Amino acid sequence: MTTVIETQALTKIFGQKKIAVNDLYLSVPKNSIYGFLGPNGAGKTTTIKMLLGLIKPSAGTIKIFDQPMRMDSVALRKRVGYLPTHPTYPDKMTPIKYLDFIGKIFGIPREKRIPRISELVRSTDLLGLSSSEIRKFSTGETTRLGIATCLMNNPDLLMMDEPTTGLDPIGRASAISLITELGKDPSKTIFISSHILADIERFCTHVGIVSNGKLIFNGTISEVKKLTNANSIILELEGDMHMFTQFLQTMPNILKHETSPGIVRVYLRDITYYKETVLQLFQFIADNPYQLISFKSGSENLEDAFLQLLEEEKSDGFLRGIARAL
Ligand SMILES: Nc1ncnc2c1ncn2[C@@H]1O[C@H](COP(=O)(O)OP(=O)(O)OP(=O)(O)O)[C@@H](O)[C@H]1O
Ligand SMILES: [Mg+2]
């Protein structure tokens, strides 16, 4: 598989004490929409700026399209589009003038610039605003302009730092459908940082989860779900809970369990035996005076999955979790 972004041992230490990015090995496949997920302060923006050659790593290497990215990699940077978290624009310009100005910076000749601008204004739904001053734009409209701006040079790689931040549900939906549309172009790879898991779940093909500057997961969306969905089971029961937990202790594939009134969450030791374990649990429930109210397999969505991964990372059990699941 061809990779578009490849980092090895990428590290950034600010002021000799703040480790913002810690020994990061990233591998972003071509044509993917890669979601770079992590809570505030995890190191997402710092990583993106290093990938763009805007700040210098303290250690490690970066390859973009198989070429080393450095602060002086001007030609390489021209193949990358960048949407910062809070882009600023010259207030008095109209989107058309601004995009024209960006096109000139990229050295795009006029005969290519004009059709490109009109295509982008249309695809980002800014046609009705093409002669309004940018300072009058709403947050959502500004984001759409940001997306148009980072596409001006027709980049093969798009880096978007929290493109859905600050948008209302309609603004988010519109940004998401734009990004999803872009992702369909087989020549493009999109790298998006976010802490909005619901968005990532909707359009990303791959995901990297970063916490405290460290990558704690890297894989496809379905791998995250597999990892977190299958390693625990939640049962809502009526009946003798004491007898039930005693039974759990006799099951070799149950690592631990947590109980709250009427609810038992069991964690599996080895998910290879998921089906067998569920069958044993059901058999016990059927053979004894229990009423099964509900049954859920682990995390229901990526939000839970993400929080669970962060929790496990904190308790240093993450690597064991991966070994069990994959
Ligand atoms: N120039 C800097 N000098 C010192 N520390 C910095 C600098 N830039 C970032 N940091 C610190 O590095 C850590 C990572 O910051 P970064 O902006 O990369 O996080 P982030 O994941 O993008 O967070 P957010 O979701 O809030 O945007 C934070 O603790 C931040 O305070
Ligand atoms: Mg950030």
C-alpha cells in the first residue's frame, strides 16, 4: 500500500520541557481520509505543523509523498493544502478576490485561475456570497471559504486542523459532505484532526488516536470498533446477581466484571472466544431463574470506544488490549 505521510520517531519538545509530540510513528495510506483524533492539548496541531514543515521537529523524520519534509521544502509544500483551525482572512476582500490572490501566490496562470475559482466557489456553495466582504461571513461560511482556499492549488494531500470546530449542526453537515465528496477523488488523501468523534466516524476511513503526544491507536475505523466493541459485554438482568457474579468467576475467558444494580459489564480475556463466551452466559441465564432485559456488546459508538482507549492507555493496558483484539 502506498503511503502519503510517513513519520518515524517524530518528537517535539517545546522549551526543553514540554513534550507536545512523543515518538510518533504515523503511516497514512494514499486515498484515505485519515482522522487524527485526540483531546485538547494532545499534540494534533503541533504534529500537523511539523508535517507541513512549518515548525521544526526536535527529533524524528517526516516523509510526504516519499520525500523528506523540511522547513525549506517549498516545492513539496505546494502539493499540500492546509486549513488551519482558526484561519484569518483580509476582512475587506471578497472570496473571489481572496482566492485570486491565493492563486497568484501559488503562481497559477490567469487562464487556469479563473475557471478554478469559479469551480471552487460553486462546489463550496459560496456563489451567493461571491461579492460579499469576508468580514460579514458566518463561521460556517468562513469554513467553506477555508476549504476552497486550501483546494486552490489542487493539492494531492489536504491537511485540515479541526475543520468542524465551532460549526452548528447544519454547518458541520455541510463541511462533512464537502470533505466526503473530496475523499471520493482517488487522487486525494485527506488528513483531518478532530476531537468530534461523531464526525470522524461518519467520514474517515482510517484513524489515529493521540493522547499526551503519543499515538495510542492507528488503524481502520472498523479495527477501532472491533477492538472496543468485542472486548466487553453489558447485560441487564433481573435475578440473583450474587449467584451470577459467582458464575462469572468460574469462567476462564472473563477477565473481570463490574456490577451496578441490575447491570453487569464483563470484560473478555480473549475475544477469539467471544461467541462461545456469549453462548455460555446465555445458557446460564436460560438454565436459571433470570430475566434478560437487555444485552449490549461493548461500546456502542466511537465516542465510547475512544474514551475506553484513553482509559486503557492511562492504565497502561492498551498494548495488551490490541494484542487480544487483533
Ligand atoms: N509554542 C508552544 N510552546 C509551548 N508549548 C506549546 C506550544 N505549542 C503547543 N504547546 C503545548 O503542546 C501541547 C500540544 O498542543 P497542540 O496545540 O498540538 O494540541 P492539540 O491536540 O492541537 O489541542 P487542541 O485540540 O486544543 O487544538 C499542549 O500542551 C500545548 O500547550
Ligand atoms: Mg489544535
